Amino acid sequence: MFNATTTAETKAASFAQVGARELKRLNEQLRDIVIGHQVNGGRDMTGREIQRAYEARYNKRIESGTVSGAINRLVAAGVLARCDVTRACAVTGRAVLPV
């Protein structure tokens, strides 16, 4: 039988598994990827581009939803900012608002 859950329940379960310390470390790692990209001449990054860079740097799989959640937290905290203009993602080809 299928057990439907809400987004809030899913987020709470995910947070409980990861823990606050790991979540902070992940946010810092993803922030550093974006900043490093910009320092090396890049302008902005999409979530999937960040995901790909994380997996290449740490040789470890990360879910796109995990990246998206971290981006949302970093934007809400004023650490990252979303661009006002969409562009095609280099990974998916879809038009998105990068950070």
C-alpha cells in the first residue's frame, strides 16, 4: 500500500537523517563550489551544474533535491542570490534561474 507524505514530513525525515552539523557542512560545501566557480571566471550556476560539480569534487552522489534545498537555504540566508534572467542549464538544457 502507498503511504503518501507531505513535503514537510519528507523534509523533517531528511533533516533527522542528516543532522544539523552535516547540513551545515553540506551548505558550506555547495556555497564554496559556487564561489569557486565565480572566482575562476564563471558567472552563475544552476542546481544541476552545482550537483555535477559536487559529485566531481567529492566523488560522491548527491540528490538533486538535496542540492535544491541547500540552494534555497543559502538564498534565504542571503549567502547566494538567484539571477533575474533564465538561461539554459548546461546539464539539462532547460531554462532555469541560476544562482
